[in-house]
Amino acid sequence: MMNRRIFTRTAIVSGLLASKAVAVSRVRKKPNILFIMSDDHTTQGFGCYGSRLAKFNPTPNIDQLAKEGARFDSVFCTNAICTPSRACIMTGQYSQTNGVLDLSGALPPERQYLSIEMKKAGYQTAMIGKWHLKEEPATFDYYKVLVAAGQQGTYFDPEFIETGMKFGKHGAPGIKTVKHKGHSSDVITDISLDWLSNGWNKEQPFFLMHHYKAPHDLFENAPRYDSWLEDELIPEPESLYDPGNHGSEGTRGKDDALIHDIGSSVSKRNTIRNMGMHMKIDPDLPDREYTHQAYQAYLKRYLRCVKGVDDNLKRLFDYLKKNDLWDNTVIFYTGDQGFFLGEHDYIDKRWMYEEGMRMPFIMRYPETVKPGTVVDSLINNTDFAPTMLEYAGVRTPDYMQGHSFKSIVETGVEPDGWREATYYRYWMHMAHKHANPGHFGVRTKRYKLIFFYGADVYPNGRKDWGTRSEWRTPAAWELYDLKQDPKEMNNVYDNPEYAEIRKKLKAKLKTLRSELNETDADYPHIQEIIDEHWND
């Protein structure tokens, strides 16, 4: 009897322990989620996207991630500028709904929806690197974010504000920071590795937003990359020297008379902001040679920053593999928008053209995503939060405007009603010497329609954006057939063969603006321009 009692008690205890283990196992079965974002890393700067730069192999580790998971070919931002794009990702909402229209926007804790929902789902949350949304990322369990340079941070010896410190504007009274020696890409990776090793409570799945500053301008790479590409000739896009029929009165001026300072350039064309100035190219060189030397210097520095990101991701991925986290972590990689690498003689982003609007997007999760998957469905950055939440077991909240694409990447089938067009709007008319006109538009799988309304939403301009924010530029339409003209060299808006397409796209644009709360009801001076030129 004694032995029987011992056995029975032992069996009961063992059963309780087993049940507890099963319960813990069920909690742990929920995947970790790692969202990696670089700043201004455009699809041209990868191997896996097959651009003219792929032969230099700048991203072998990210390319391997795509081979083992999925590469997305039709992902677009809704506003190609850092702060608004990040707000769309954090809220699952378009700019007018989340309130962040431009670089002056801020995202208060009550609207940091993605991290709020992740915490409710049982995740331990962390935000490390570039935040750039002004207000404290207080909804994360842990954060360590860049300060200085308008929250862009510096490339070398970057400073951070960490959880528990007073959050505020860098240099304000009482605001202390933590400085780390080294290059920002190395430092941000060190911090994430330290949090995974020592900060993360292993009883919870983690949600980590790991954000690099690189390769944001002015492209300061770690010194160890200085000799890489030194003797290479970087291929130049044809449109660097020959814009073709690209653009309109809104971007070129009337009768093809170039508005020289619209859109920052590689060449001398933009007299107030061009890459030759940044690269310290001799201004007395002939125009073509000046452009060539500026482009070569620009691309080499940009790719060296990209290489630094990719090498650091190997360190992060190796940690996941070594600690048995690799296959139970949903990994996403993206840039906060696209970027121009000389196409159409442009630098920076902001434009609705493909190089600025298109985002790289790669993910890996072997439990449900087959290796070598390629997704061509129309996706935008408001969809990121709903997708991550679905992987966390959370239904998309009603207040989010984006949609989860989890089923698309896993099955290859678009759900009924999936979007046929994605909306875009750039608000910062003629800001910061980049001098891009205000515009909005719609992109379908094949076509892109853009309206340049050419005015600031603030009638008296924004002095902190530079004196040119008051400028009115010509209102104009552009239409591109991306099947026939993927590089957007030929504006066919006035081509009678596209009259019916133009009509359908305008109807779609009008519908989307209404459905997405993206109208100009609060900006009557802009609505007046729209009404005047809608039927041009």
C-alpha cells in the first residue's frame, strides 16, 4: 500500500508538471516576431531583386533570407518619407487617419497600436534603433532609440535614450543620453543582441523592432568598407542623363522648360541640393563628368552602408540559429520606403515614381512559408501591422485600415476583395531643398496615375521646411503604363489611346480618397486646385 501511495502521489505530481510544461509549451509555440527595418534601403540595392547592382553582391545574408522564405515584388509605401511611413507601420492606418502627414508629425503612445496589441497578445516588446516618431515609444516593454540630428541619430558614436530615462528633445534640460562608441549599424546590432541575451524574458515570445539608421544620407560607412568597390565602375541608369518623356509641367515646367530646382539631383541641375555638392565634386568639371563622378561616389558610399547592414544581420541571424530561435521566429526585412539611386537624375525619395514608392520586403517563417516564394500582390505599409498581428494570433482591429497578407504568402491566393490599387500621397510641398511638389495618386498592377497639385497644405508655407515651401508649382497629371514602360520614361496622360484607362483610374482615385479618409476637406485651397484641374 505504501508503494502504491507513493506511486499515486508521484503520478499526480508528474501529471501536474507535465500539464504545466504543456501549458508553457503552448505559450512558447506562438512564434517570436522580428521586424527589421533599414532607412532608405531601396530594391535596387539588393541582390535578390536583380537590379543593375546585384552583381556586386551587397546583401548575401538578406538574399539568403529570401531564398529560404519569400520575396515580395509589389510592396509600396503610402508616403515616401521616414516619419509618415513609420507611423503607417505602427498604426496600420493611412496618414490623415493616424495624424502623421510629414516629418513634423508625432505618434503619441495611445496611437502606437502595433506594440499595444502585441503586448495584449502576450509578447514582450522591444524597440531598438531609429524610432523617429518624436514621442516616447512608451508602449514597448523596452526601448533604446537614437537621438540627435532630429532623431535620425549619427553614424558614428551614436547617442540613445533608453527605457527609464527622461524622454525628450535631445539637448533639452534634464535630458540625458547614453553614447556608444562605434558605427551605428554595429552598435544597434550589439544592443539587440544584448537584449535578446539578457533583457528578454524567455517565458514570453518576443516582438522586436530592430531598426537601422543606414543607409540614410549622407552615407557614412564603417571604415572597414572603405576599399570595397574602390576600383569598380558602378553601372549608371540611362535616365541619369536622358529623362525621355518622363514628367509633366508639374515636374519639368511648361513646354519642357526644366524647373531646375525641382527634385534634388545627382547632376548640377538642382542648384540648391545635388549629390555632387555632398560628395564634394569639383563644380568646375563639365556637366556630364560632374554627374558621373558624383554618381560613382554616391553609389559606392551607399552600397558600403548597405553592406554594413547585411553583415550585421549575419551576426543577428547567427545568434538566432545558435540559440534555437531561427525556425520559431517570423522574420521580416524592409526599408522604410524606396530611394533613388540616380534614376531620372534624382536622389532621395518623396516622389511617387517606382524607385521612391516601392519598398523591399522579405520574410522567413519555415513553418508556413515555402522557400523561394515570390509574392506579386499589391501590398502597402498599412498592411504590415495586421500581418504581424495575425502571426501573433490577433485579429486585425477594426480601427486599422490595412489588411493582413498572411494567407497570400502562405497559399499564393488573394482573398476575395483584395486591393486592386494602392494609394499614395506626398504632403511636404517643396520642402528641405529637395523641392518635391505636393502630389497624390493611385497605382494598380499595370498603371500609375499621379496628380501634382503643386501647393502646400499650409497656405503661408512652412518656414522650418525652407523658404521654397511657399512656392506654387504647376498643376499637372502623369500616367504611366508600367507593363510597356516599367522605368516610367514616357508619360502617356495626353495619349488618346489611354483615355478610357485615364477615366477609370480617376474614378478609382476618387473612390480611394473618400474611403481612406484622404480627401482635402480640411484644405479648401488645395481642393480648389483639384476641382479646377480634375478634368484637364
